[in-house]
Amino acid sequence: MRTSIVAAAAAAACVLMATQDSQASFYPPDYPICSARDTQTQGPFELIKDTKSPYSRNAQLTVAYRGYLRNSFPDNEINFYIRLNGNDIFIPASSGSNGDTYAYLNAGPRNCVICSPPPYDYQNAPLCATYEFAENQSSTWVCEGPSADEQEIFFWAFNDYGQQNAWDIQVAAESHGYWDSNWGWNYSGRFEPRTGCY
């Protein structure tokens, strides 16, 4: 009797430990492992790279602009040309709260929710409603992904394993045909890859 009680207690402890471990490591894909920030000022532009994980595509780029086009045009009529490692986009800027206009680009997943297969899904989240579960699949994280512009600009920003490459960046601002582009050469910056949270 005593042996069976000890065995049952040991089994319960193992189950509890496994549950605690799996809960502790069941972070969503957008969970920030770290918050490492790199910044550069290039002419009227500030380039900000935020690394949330050096081991996955969880990084963001913010381009802030404080140049002369803001004296003539509203912030929401300014557009940015951004080139990163050979891929470029042309996107509208937004009015910032730091005396700037800016664009924020996210390479990673966002707004993740845990989804369970029917009939157990209690989240009622739109992402869960559109996710197709494989047969016998258990609960999983479902996230929103990068936009088409974000996919384009970050195409060469990471290697095949999701680790950062160096980021060679060119930026310029435009509004109503007027450019702030360093006389056509664009403003350039470079971020070396983050290999850790330091």
C-alpha cells in the first residue's frame, strides 16, 4: 500500500512539473525575449531598430523624420522611400508625438492569441475562427503576420534561420513631388546584426 502511495505521489509530482514547464515555455511567438534598441541619426532622419529576439524575426524598424518638408506639408501628406538590403518600399508616414513624422515596420508576428480546435475554442477571436486545425492538433498560438510592405522591406533582413543580417538602410522623404533625399543620394545608415540581448 505504501509503495503504491509513494508511486502515485511521484507520478503526480512529475505531471505537475511537466505542466509547469510547458506553461512556462509556452510563450506567444511575439513575446519579447529582450528589448535591445539601436539608433542612428542620418540628416533629418532617425533610424531606430528594436530587437525583441535575436534568434527569430522579432524585430522592428522605425523611421522618424524632422526635415524641412514638415514646414510646408502636413505630416499625413509626407511619404517615405525606405530601402533595406536591396528591397524598397514607398509608404505614407504618420504624425508622431516627438516633433516628427514616422513609419513603423514590424518584421515579426503580432497580436497572438491561443486557439483550441472546435468545440473547445472559447476565445471567439477572429484569428481563431479563420485558423484551420489539422486532425488531432492541440491548442496553438495564432498570430497576425507582417503586411505586404513589411514582408517586402524585411525580405533580406534575416538569414534562413531567422537571425539578423546586417541592415543597410537608405531613406528619403517626399511630398507633392518635393523630395528631401540628400540631393538624390538618399540618407544611409547601417545596423550590425544583434546576436544576443545585450
